[in-house]
Amino acid sequence: MVVPDRISFYANNIGRTVDRVRYVLSNLGFMRNLSDKWFTLYYWQYIEGWNMWKSPLTQELSHKLTEAGALTRARRKLKELNPDLYGPFDAESINEREFKQLGIMEYMIVTK
């Protein structure tokens, strides 16, 4: 996947993490279908310029990258507020999420 330089340039010039994540999800649709772990890794690679295959994640580098928890929280908040715009659009991802929710509901009913 090749990401245009303009997207990473604009995203890096946006101040708040939630606004950067909103911009990325709006302009890079494939990232909407990724899990939180893969979303974070691709964000670090395409937006912040860290190539996970060429350089190890050192402690010094991890301080320069946006915190994984902040990216995950921002993404979940956006998906919660507007799932049609920022949530997954792939039918398989949607079905997988629904099955997980159903499993959680069944577990909660059975254990109570």
C-alpha cells in the first residue's frame, strides 16, 4: 500500500490526536477495517514514518511516536460517534464484530 506524501504531511500538521485519526480514517479507507493493533502499526509506518521492517522499536523511538493507547482511544471514540463514517465497511469485519458482541451477551446472561 502506497500512501501519498500529502496525507502524511497534512496529518502531521494537525494538532490533536483525535483530529489526526479522523483525517486518516477519512482519507485512507482501508485503515477502517484494521484491528487496533494493525491500525497502530500502519499509522506509525505511513503517518509518522517508522518502518517496522527496517528499524527496531527502541525506547527512544517509542517516545517520539504517538502512544498506541491514544490512537486506539481516538479511533474507538470516532467509531462510537459515527460508525458509518469511521467504522469498518467490510462485511466480514462487521460480521466478526457482531459475533463477538453476541458471544459477550450470551456469556453475561449465562453467568448471571
